[in-house]
Amino acid sequence: MIGFTLAILACFLLGDLVRRFGAPAEVSRKSVHVSSCLVIAAFPLFGIGYRELFWIAAGSFAAIALLRGTVLLRSIMGVERQSYGDLLLPLSLMVATSLDLSYPAFVAAYLVLGISDALAGVIGETYGRRRYTLFGHAKSYAGSAAFFLSGLAILVPAALWMGLPPAAALPVAMALGAALTLIEAFSHKGTDNLFLPLIAAISLQSLLSVQLQEAAVRTST
């Protein structure tokens, strides 16, 4: 538990160092976001379970709420746009660890949040010349495409890991990837930090339950 907590603190330190070396606030925020999600996805390596992860997330939520706006969190709070993603990420983790999720569903959800969401932002800012608007906020086609394709690269192996046959894994991943891409496009002010991992994990878990029920039916017959 101590090792995991130190790893999360190191993610914040990384963001702060990136900011101190002159990187834009958005870059330092993304460095914290990506590294934190990778550490979260790898939580079993630290010898902890969902219960310990819940309490760490609850402590993180309380600490961020208290320190929000202080210089201690300038690495993630210095962005020009208003965002609640710093609070919603630990909140999503508190909800996710309260559910009976399989590890493949959990890890895929937080890899999509960490990797696909960050790639969407980077690709969108770099190559996103053609844009569309949702609720007054501009999104790029390039960024959404990057989110979908990277999400697909995560969801297909996760679906196979959970026991879906190859013929079903790809269409299932494509459908879920498209849904998550829409959710990311509609989400603003950091709300994707809450909705993306929970919807991804619950959807994958539901698919696993269906597979287990079908396998039980085939076995009984």
C-alpha cells in the first residue's frame, strides 16, 4: 500500500518537474494523468487489492479537494480551461473498486482513460485541422480517430483476455470503442475521467457475465 501511494505521489512530482522545466500546463497535467492511470492499472504489482485501492482513492480525493488551487498542485491545476478531472479520477476509482469487476475489465478501462484520452488530446492539438463542435466545444476528427484506434488496440486484447472468441472480440471492441469515443467527445470539464473508465469497465464486465452464462448453458446441455 505504501509503495502504491509513493508511486502516485511520484506521478504528481513528475508533472511538477515537467512544469518547472517550462512545459505548458496542459502537458504537465497530461503527464500526471497518463502516469497515474498506468500506475492504477498496475495496482496488483504493489501487492494491494480493491479494498486498499478504494481507501487510497478516497484519501486522494480528500487531499486534492483540500489542496485544490494551491501551489502544491500547480502541475495539474494550472490549465487555462476549467476542469474537475483531478477530483473525478479518484472518484471514478472509488466507484470502480466498489464493484465486482474482473481485473481485465478494470485494467482496460484505465488504460483507455490514460492512453487513449491523452493521445486524442495530443493528436488533436497537433493535426486536428478539421473540427466539429459539441455543446460549444470544438473537437477534432483526428483526435477522435486517435482515441478510437488506440482504444481498439486496448479493448481487443482485453476482450480476448476475458474469454471472448476472436470472432466476437473485434466487433465487440469496435462497438464499445465507438461508444467511448462519443462519450469522450461529449465530455467536458474533465467529466470523461468519471464516465469513461466506469462505462468501459461495466460494459466489459457485462460481456464477461454473458460469456460465462452462455458457457454454463453449453456445458449443461
